[in-house]
Amino acid sequence: MDMDNKGWLYKRGNIRKSWKRRFFVVDPLKHTLCYYQIPPEDAQAKGRVPKALGVIDLTNTNVIVDKDPASPENCFKVETPGRDYYIAAADPFKMNTWISVLRLNSKLGTLEKTLGKDGKEETQQAPPLPGVDLDDQYTLSFKLAADKMLQSLSDTAQSSRATLEDVSTMKYNIKGQLKKYLVAVKTQHTESETKLKGLRESETNAHRSLDAINSLIVTLDKFLQASRYIQRLTIATMSMNQNLPTTIRILREKIVTRESSEIPRSLLTGYGSLLTKCFPDSEVAQSTDPSSLNFMQVLNFYNTYYNEIHLPKMIKLEPAKSRRLEVWRKLVASVNGIKQTCLQLSELSLIEEAIKKALNPDRLAMRSRPMSMCDPDEEEEGITATNTSSSLRNIPEDEAVEVKEQPLLGDLGLKLYKSEWKGISKVIQTLGELRSAEKEQSQKLDDALHSRELLASFSSKKTPTKSRSESQASISSSFADSKESGAELKE
């Protein structure tokens, strides 16, 4: 790439809006961009005078990438005071090459024009230099502007280097703080995993205890239900379906008179079953004929059964129910603790991932074209990013890097660590801004160095063999005949 760049490009017409292939040539001395139907060298080889279809004055122009979706790929726009020119290259590299060359020529032409205005009075008063023709004076004007631009580019490069050093220092401090946050998050993550393991063990033990207690309660309740059935049946039989006072009076009379009454067969069978289960060694239980039981034997049995069997089981049932309620509460606490801890681990993982992404962004996504080939107007997407317990608050205040107040990143759906994430997100956003500033300054430095190299290389060349008067005559002749003028109107 050189300042007098030339090559084939596609240009959109001004009226018909059709794209045609044209050969473009940059003239750094006159800061113009000429386009031809065929290369000037080919026209000269055929014995014809090269005729430009159009000339674009690059002074005070703006060259930008055309981002219109309707435009073809690798298209850029040259904005002049008269009109806008839409030009497309074959590939991105050529497009950025042409953009860099045209921007440099535009800046140089604007600077030369400014210098010409500043020294206009001196130029008018001073007589022409003896022995120096107009072409040499034209070249001297270019070299004067080039020298001034070289100095400006050197100052820009030096300023960008100093800014890059400051940005690198700030990035180092910001990364140090993020690394401390990362250590705190990992520590909290380990503690939460240990806590989760203990809670899961408590949940397992609670389930085992609850199963054992439920089994005991079911057994006791089943026995007491059978016992209460026999109890209700006995009372109904002895009271002869009378009310409670009548039942008590009848029982007292029978006990005093030792009067026996007939016991229903179903009740005798029920008592026999209870006797066999509860008092297998008793004489009554060993009797093969339940009908031999008299009324007093039934009362004695019931008294013994109630005191030794029914009442202890009923007393044992209440503590079991209380114990089950206590274990159930512990189980609920363990389950809630597991949910809370899992939520903590999930949020800590999100924060850890966000910090790691901020510290080590995707290199493939961050990589772009060489700085000299980049479009300065193209914005780069910022870092998309991402709680911690009290351990996240252990970073000393004197080591914290000052960050600007700015809109926070997404809250990541955090519920437990919103306050901690607020501070971390500010640091991550500051790091993203520093990376953007670093890229911008690197681009400026690269562009300044590259432009300085191009300008210095071209300035060191000899004066072109083609004189200014010949070039102007060639351009004027291209507009002389009406056919070419009509072609220019379409272009």
C-alpha cells in the first residue's frame, strides 16, 4: 500500500444507481482521486491520451464504511461537499487499504489548504522564487504540509503511547481487584459445598428417623384402634345399651352381688384373641373354651389389660407423635437449607463465570483486523457479562480501585448477592471501558505509525515526471467533448 494507490474498484452511478467497474488512481500531490474506464497505462500503450471519467477532490472529505444493508459487501462512502460517492472493493482488506489511503490524503490536503490560507498574504507579496518552476513550488508546498503532518503524527503516536501506559496500569489494578473477588467467590463456593453436604446428611438422617417413628406410630395406633373397639364393645354389652350413669350403677350391683351375666360370643372371641396376644401364660388364655369365662374374670382381665397394655401404649404414642413433629421440622429446615445453599452455589457460579470472562475474554471474539485496517467509526460491542457471602466483602478499601458511577450490568437474576454483585459489576464495567480505551488508543497509535511510514516513504521519492500543467491539461481534455461530459453526469 502506498499513498499513490491505484486499482480496480466498483462505483455506483449518481443517477442510474448501477454499479460499474472503474480504475481508480490517487494523486497525493493534488489530493485527488481519479477514475478511468481503463488503466492510464493501457490507454498510453494504445497511443491514446488517458481521459478520466471523473475527479474527486479529497480535501475536506470524509471516508467511512457504508453500513447500509442494501449496499454490497466491502462498500465505503466518500462524502464531499458536492455529493457522496459509493465505492466497493473486492475484499475487506482492499476496502480498508483504500479507506486508509483516502483518509490520509484527505487530512494532508486539508492541512495543505490550511497552510496555504495562513501564508496567503506572504505568497502574494513575495515574488516567484528564481530558478524554481511551478511544479517544484507545488512539490515544495506538498512537502511542507507533509512535514507538518509527520510532526503531528509523531505527537499523536507519543500521546497514544503515554495513554496506553496509563490504561495498562489501571487494567493491572482492576484485574488485581477482580482476582481478589474471584478468590473470595471460590472460598465461599467451597464453604457452601461443605454446608450442602452436611445438610444432605441431616436430611437423610431425618428421613430415617421419620420412617422409624412413623412405623412405631402406625403399630401403636393399629393396636389401640383394636383395643378401643373391644373397649366400646365391652361397655355396650355391660351397660345393656343404657346411658353412662345406668351402666355404672349396673356394674356396681353386679360386682357386689357377684352376679354373672351372659357374655356375647363375639365379645368372648375378641377377649380370647387379646388374652392370647397379651397374656399368653394366663389360665384364661390357655382355656380352649372362651365361653367358660364369667363376668368377674372379664372385669379382672380388662382391668389388667388396660393398666398393663392399653395405657402404656397410649402413653408411648404421644411422645412418638411429638418426636415425629420435631423430626419433621428438622427435615423441613434441612430441605429449605438445601434449597438456599443450592441457590447460593448457582449464583456464586454465575459470578465466578462473569469474573473469569472479564479477566480472560474470548480471544477469538476480541481479535479483529490489524489496527491500520480497522474502521475508527466502527463500534465494538462491550463485554457482556456477570454473590457472595460476607467473604466477598473482605477486600480492603485502600486496595480497591476507584470506579465511576455508571449503569450496572445485568443482575443475572441474583436474589441473595445483589449488593455484592453491584460492586463487582462496576469493576467489570470499568475493565471493559479500559479495554475499549486501550483498543482505541492502540488503533490511533497504529494508524499514526502506519500513516507516518506511508507519508515519509512518499515524501522521500523524487518529484513525479508528469508535470502539474500536463495533468491539468489531461483532466481538462477529458471534459472537453460532450460525450464524456454526459458519461460523467451518469457517473
